[in-house]
Amino acid sequence: MIFTTRQLPRSRTREANVWGVIAKAFLYAFLICLGIVVIYPLIWMALNGFKNNTQIFGDPFALPAGLNWHNYVQAWNQGVRDYVSVSVLVTVASGICTVLVSAWTAYGLTRTKMPAKPLVVGFVLGGLMLSPTVAVIPLVKMMQALGLYNTYWALIILYTAFRVPFSTFLIRAYMLDLSRDLDEAATMDGASEGQIFWRIILPLCRPIIVSCIILHVLFAWNEYLFAMIFSSDPNSQTLPVGLTSIMAKHGTNYAEVFAAMTISALPIVIVFFAAQRYFIRGLSDGIGK
Amino acid sequence: MAVTGIKSGTGFAGAAKRRGAGGRPRPRLRNLFSFRWIAAAVILIGWFVYYPIVDNFIVSTTDQDIYTGEVTNVGLTNYDRLLQDPVVWTSLWNNALYAVISIVFQVFGAFLLAAMIEGLASEKWRRFWRAIYFVPSAISITVTGLLFYFIYQPEIGLLDAALRGVGLDVLIRPWLGDAQTAIYSIIAMSQWQGFGYSTLLFAIAIQKIPRELYDASIIDGAGPWRRLWNITFPLTREMTGLMIIVTITGAFQVFNEVMVMTAGGPNNSSQVLGTWLYQQGFIEDNFGYGAAIATVIFVVTMLTGIAQLIYTRRRRVQF
């Protein structure tokens, strides 16, 4: 009796192992195939930047004849450089403004004796529900009236205004979890609200602020609707809009367009891999809380 | 809230008087001074986020002459026109299609994929797959849209070449130039681009489930499917619900990929509300009608936003 009861689970385990191995093989095969479907088009894009037009019209699966950087250099000199500088400027400026304004707001909402807090929280976070598409026509009228239409100032202001609700939401959640001991001690020692913010709270919030910056970079570098509508002037175009201009201008020179696309995708992929940890924290705090 | 405002107002006056008499300001005044922390955000959001939404309703009841700039009030005429515009109905249908297909792949598909990845034994490989699938989401939709514009092209594209390679010549077509397939091709690109993002979010949700629950169910003899259905799925239900709502909201705001790949064509077959708004408001210079289309997007996103609010207020899964 004892013998059989011991043997039974063992044979069951062995059977499970066989099925387990087969299931595992299928699982890995699936993950690898999906990985190829995801990555191969991107590699194809980068490789096409090394080809010339004759090769591009040949076998699409063929590898380029060699590492010919000509198209990349050409794309860089024919506009991509300017688009990159506008994109960097807009991303950095709106990123700094967004993080500062959000951190101030989150501080005001969590650490001060400000009245009407729930009302302000509702007002700021309510901004999360409003979509840029709906606001775009009135914003054009407004920017024209302010004389900011067709300048990157319009983009810096709008990226900040539309991202402050989300960043505030993230930073506020983080500040609510911070212990109050330190700032209470500082208040006892006579520190002002300003001193407490800059010297104590802001440094403590560094992890979530890094996450906010990463998420903002990803947003501002890739944003298209506002960028397209508020920068028809070639000198204030960001990369996504600039790419469509290149496409319209040099649309027949496919290789150069592929090179330009690769140049514009590369920085953000590098940022993602370098800052994955912060990025994932931002995402999980943003949707999980 | 109004009551608080009035109270602090009197406090302010009182404090000012007392200060005149040489005393320290009452705490109330200092509390009001704390408003400086939120002032920048309130001004920015009020001016550039809330006010345009209100203004949009006003614009939608007007007609602007492009040449003279003269604005006339036309009441609800633009909304009348909206109901009779066949392209608006095509757009609504395409947006809905976007939502449904995205829910299948980017919510349920991503959930299954995340469960598969999180079931792997080595943390190194879990991290690897999560990162690989996420890469397209980091890249701008403009780049991925242009990339697929080329992939779908008959002469140089990968898709038709691959179909020819496996002998499925009957399927070969100009995917974006065919009114039957244009919108589906765009949606397919969007799935390719976005599934890694939601997979990452589901992976984070799955990681929060305590390991003991799985250990206990393995001891009870439950197989992987049972564990998936009895533990993983119910305990990530909150995330699933949230993702469905977020996906619907996103589907009704689609603009970038359609603009880059087809600009709504051929023959308006791939128009969505966002691109039709752009076409009417900015190409045909008809701000009033464009604003009316924007109102439709506003109504849909407002409904999903309220649904999200109600959903997240409900009691959460507690461990």
C-alpha cells in the first residue's frame, strides 16, 4: 500500500515532465518568433539606410553590400541635424518646466497647510482626462493671438501644460509615502516651506523625478499632433514632423529616408535601455496606484 | 469649498489688521501664502487645458469666413451637418474597430504573453523578453508608421515579398492603397507597436501577486492553465479593467499613425475622428465644423474617463 501510493505521484511527475518539456519548447519557439517579428522590421530599417535605391528595389531581404554611411551623413546634413536640435531643445526645456511645476504642486498639495486641497487635486488631476485633440483648434487661435504660432515656445508651453497633471500625480503619490519626521523636525528648527522643499523633500524625491523625466522625454521626443500643427515653419520642426517633411521632399530617395528614420529612433531606444529601471517604476506607479 | 474660501478671506483681512497693530500674522495668512506652490500649475492647466475645451464648444457653434475672418454664429448647424456626414460615421466605425482589435491584442493578448514571460524560471530572460517586446513602444509612431508604410509597399516592402516567398501570391496587394485593407493595415501596425507596452504593465501587475499562492496551488496539483485562470487572471483583474478603458480612450484619439500612413485615404476609407477633424479644420479651413468633430471625441473620452474614475475608486484587490 505504501509502495503504490509513493510510486503513483512519481510516475505522474515523469509524465508531467515530458509534457512540460514539450510545452516549454513551444513556449520558447513562440517567444522567439514574436521577438523576430518585433525586431526584424527595425533591423531592416537600419540596414536599408546602408543600401542604395537599386538595392532597395531588389530583394528586400538581402543584406546591404557594405557599411556605406553616405545616406546617414546625407540625411544628417539635409535637415535631420536641425530637427534634432529643435527636438532636444523642446524636450529639455519642457522637461525641466514640467518637473519643476509638478514638484511644486505636489509639495503644495501634500506638505503645506494650504486650504482647499481636495478642490485643487481634482482640478489638476482632472486635466488627465482632457485630450489634446479636443483642444487643438482653440489652441491654434490662442497661439496666433499670443504670437507664438510657429515657434517652439508653443510646443514647450503645451507639452508642459499637458504633462503637469500626470507628473504631479506621480510625484504626489511618492510624497504621500515619504515619512513626515524629517520635515517636521526641520519646521521645529524654524525652516521655511521653501527651505524644506529645496533642501529636504526634493532630494528625497529623486527616484520618482528621474522616472518623470524619462517618461517626459519619451513623450516629448515622439509627440506628433501638436508638433505638426504648431510648427509648419521648417526652423521650428521637431524630429517626427521633420521626418514627414523629408519624406515629402526626398520621398524618392528611399535610402536616405530610412537613414533619417534610424537616426531619429536610435536615441530614444538607447535612453530606454539605459534607464529601464526608472522607466518601469514610473509606469508601474502611474497605472498601479 | 466655497465656504472655505470665504473663511480664509476673512482670516486674511483679520490678519492684516492685527499685523498693523504689530502682532505676528495669524497662521491663516501663511496658509494662503502656500498657494504659491500650486499657482504655476493651476494657471498653466486652466489656461491651456481647460479653457480650450470650453472655447471648443463656442467655436463649434460658429462659422468663420476664411477671407474676411468674420465670425458668424450659426447655432447647431455644424452638429446637424455632423449627423449627415457619411465620413463621420466611417470615422466612428474605424475608431471603434481600433478599440476592439486593440482590446483583443493589447489587453488579452498582452495578458497571456505577460503570464508566459513571468512563468519563465530565469529573471535574466524575463527581463530580456520584456525589454525586447517593448522596443517599438519607445520609438515614435511617426517612425513606426513610416516604416510600415514601406513594409506594406508592393515594390520594396517586406510583406508582399514574404507572401510571394511562401507562395501566397493571391494575398499580394497594395495594403494601404486598397480601401478594403487600409484601416486594418494601420491597426495591425499599431498592435505591433503597442503590445509590448501593455505586456510590461501586466508583467508588473503579475509580479505583485504573492508567490505563496502559486506554491500552494502547485501542492494542490493545479496545472499551469488552472493557475492562470484561478490565480493570475482574477488577481490582475483591476489592471485588465483599467487597460480596457485606457485602450478605448486611446483608440478614439488616434491620429498620428493614420496621418503618416494614409492621411485618411484612399477615398476616406481609413479616416478616423482625429484625421477628419484635421482635414476639416486645417486643410479646408473650417474651424467651426472641426470643433464640432472635436466635441464628439470629447464626449467619448469624457465617458471613458468617468468610467475609469468610478473603476479606480472601487475597492482594490488586497493581498
